[in-house]
Amino acid sequence: MKIVDWNALPDLGVSHNPEIKKRTLINRGEIPQLMMYGTAVFKPGQQVELHKHDTMYEVFHIQTGKAIFTISGKDYEVGPGNCITIEPGEIHGQSNPFSIDATWTYFGIATD
């Protein structure tokens, strides 16, 4: 059993853009196949360049604000309540061209 206080976690930079801050609730290795489970704050003007993960699913659940997810060359505007699943090998990126923060919870599941 493990209890984590989100309020006590440090803000860390995400690997694709260290200016975007996350808090990791569950780290890689704590649960088999789970790469991470955490939250992120995506400030206006921030973006993550297009990239892919060959052996990982990523799931994002938008909590507040709006963002643009580019997946396989198509833009999707998402907001509170939307849940996006990105499959291994799909080229994707995110941007926040809006005037308020976007926040989400997210996790990754390894396929290998």
C-alpha cells in the first residue's frame, strides 16, 4: 500500500520540454508496465514537439483549460473531460495557444 500527497510532490520538468511542469504520483517500476502516472500544467504558449514512443501507450485526461493535440498530422482541440489515448508509434505533440493554463493527468503503459 502506498499513499502519495500530490501537494507534497516536487514540480519537475517533463522530458520533452523542461519548462512544462509535472508531478509524478507513481513512478516507473512501481507497477509492472506502468511507465508513469502524474499531472502536468501546460502554460499558455508552451508546446511539446512532435515525437513518438514505439513501445508505449500514453493516455491524457484533460482537467482544466484547453490544448491542441496533434496526432498523426491532425489537430484536435481538447478541453475538460476529454481523454486522449495515443498508441505506440503514433507521432504526436501538444501545444497551448490559449490564454489560460491547461492541466491534465496522464500515464504511460509499456508494451515491451
